[in-house]
Amino acid sequence: MSERTLVDPEILEKCSLYPDYVEAKLGFRNHWYPSLFSHELEEGEFKAHEILGDRLLLTRVDGKVYAVRDRCPHRGVPFSRRPECFKKGTLTCWYHAFTFKLSTGMLCDIITNPKSNLIGKVQIPTYKVEEAKGIIFIFMGDIDPPDLADDVPPGFLDENMVIRGVRQEVGSNWRIGCENGFDSTHVFIHKDSILVEGNDITLPLGFVPTSRDTFKVVDGPTGPKGVYDLLAEHCIPIFEGKIEGETVLQGHMGSNRVAYDISIWLPGVLRVDPWPDPSLTQFEWYVPIDESRHFYIQTLGRSINVPEDEAIFDEEFENKWKDLALAGFNDDDIWAREAQQEFYKHDEAWYKEQLFEPDRNISKWRQLASRHHRGIQRYENLF
Ligand code: FES
Ligand SMILES: [Fe+2]
């Protein structure tokens, strides 16, 4: 099948440092993506889930999660309108009762026409699934999946790392999410956040890079691929905000020093360490839903030494961090991304934007993603 480009080739030529990134409006194919949290899918339950422009149906049988494409090959209806299961491990379409095995996607029977020649010959796409740290990861692609560890930031799968999180839909392309998270001077939008006083953190108004190469790129033959922005080593933080020489704003000097280790990883996940407290690390994914929406999956991790500490973290997560950091602070980010979408929904935006010196980290990320992704998700992949 010939591949249609998702973006006008003339525009891609103008973005010659990272054309694949500009084209990947539906995300990168052949990567692991988080979907639901494990607790969102009970035994026997069916849930529809949109990801990379594709529509999936997830279910759990004997504890194991299965994912299939949510579209009946007979007449194209979504199974999820009324998922039916008459025998464990199978899915029956509510319309004319084509019945598929969840493990292989094979049409194993048609209740309304048991002698059909189609039986054993028609298959729905199935997707590889892994559960880790309380999250259901799905491999969105058709190659042999690499280890999940290749698609998550360092530290996330560490044995002692306990992860808790929340998930919500945001009205912007997934790349705007990545770039908002990794953007060093976007710290400006957080100057009035309740987290700044609430957890007494140090938060400057911006950063001035002191050299051109302030990044560590991780792109070895194995393992995750990402970029660290070495802010603490190569940037001067701005605490006094001035206009025409007059001081008009002050950053916040708190007792908690956070966010000195910021990195972004394929296929679109940020690691901020430590954050929002010296005892925590934030890992957050921006998972494409379609061209103009992404799932923002915010997780906090704490490395614990004794099992009892998990309950302490649970309590803190529910009663403190959810409101103060994941909502209180990151709601600013959601607002900013949705405001940017109006511009970036036009492909021309990727060369008409006027980047400035601190945005070199964003350019570095775009280049890394363009070089090391495993494929571009295209509309052809959805049929
Ligand atoms: S549309 Fe699904 S069985 Fe006919
Ligand atoms: Fe932010």
C-alpha cells in the first residue's frame, strides 16, 4: 500500500531538522503506550479506548488484559456500543453475532449462521498488552515488541518504585504536551501556582542558557531514547523579572529544591526528578488520541525501602499531591497546551513559530524523536 504523507511535503522540507516529528501528528507507531490504569478495568469489564487515531476495546479475563480493534469486520460497527460475551475468552458482535476469540482475534463462530465459510478465515487486529506499576501498556504496532523498558524513562520500572497517577483528556496535539512539559521557560506560567507556596519550592521566572550544548542525549543501541536538559549545570535562573530595567516580578526562593533533572523520552514521556517534592519523581505521558487530543497521564513515583511506606505514599498521594501538584500545578499546563492548539493545528506552525535560545531543548527533542522513532502512525494503519 502506498503511504500518503500526513503533511504537505513542502512543509516537511521547511522543517528539515525534524520532518518525521512534524509528520507524526498521530504519534509514533511501534511503541508501548500507557492506556488505562489497571484499577480502571475490572474482571469481565469491557472498555473502549482511543489511541493514536485507533479505536480499541479492552477487557480482562482471568486477570489478563486483552485488547482488540473496536470494529466488527462485517459491517464496521464498534463492538463497544454493546459488548457481548456468551463464552469466556470470546467477544460477540451485537449486530449479527460474529464471534471472535480474544486471544487471536480469529472469527471462531457466527451464532446467526453457524455454517458460514468465513469462520476461521477472518481476524480482527489484536494488540500486545503488558501491565506494569498499575498501568496497562499497549504496543501500538506490528513488529515484534521490544521490552517495555525501552519505552519508559529510566527508574520508572525500578523494583522499589511505587507509582500512583491520574489520567485525563486534553484538547491539544500530543506534541504540544511533550513540548510544554520539557520547555524550561514555561515555568513562567506557574509563578502563581498554589504548589509554590504550598510546598515552599524554589521556582524561578525563567532560565538563561550559558552555552549552546546544555543537553545529554541518550540514544544508545538499546534502552530508552531521550534528552536531558541540564538546567542546573548550564543555565542561570531568573528570579527578578524586569521590564525596561524596572523590577516588576519576583520568582520564589523556597526551601525545597526540585526539578533539577528533567528529561523527555520516546514515545512522548517526561521525567522530572525530583518533583513536586524532593522525595518524589514525576513521570508523565502525552498519549495521542487523535490529531487534536491527547491523554495526559500524570504519575508520581516514590522509591520505598519498606512495604509499609507504600500505604504512607498512598495517603499522601490522595490527600496532598493530587490537589496540590497534579491538579493545582499541572492545570496551568493543560490550559497552556489547549491555548497553543489553535496555532499548531496548522502544519505551517512548525516553521512559522519563532523559537528563542532556551527552546534549543525542544529542537533537540524533536530531532531525537525524528531519528529514533520506530514508525509514523498513518491513517492507512487504521484500516
Ligand atoms: S456488524 Fe458485526 S456481526 Fe454484523
Ligand atoms: Fe509545567
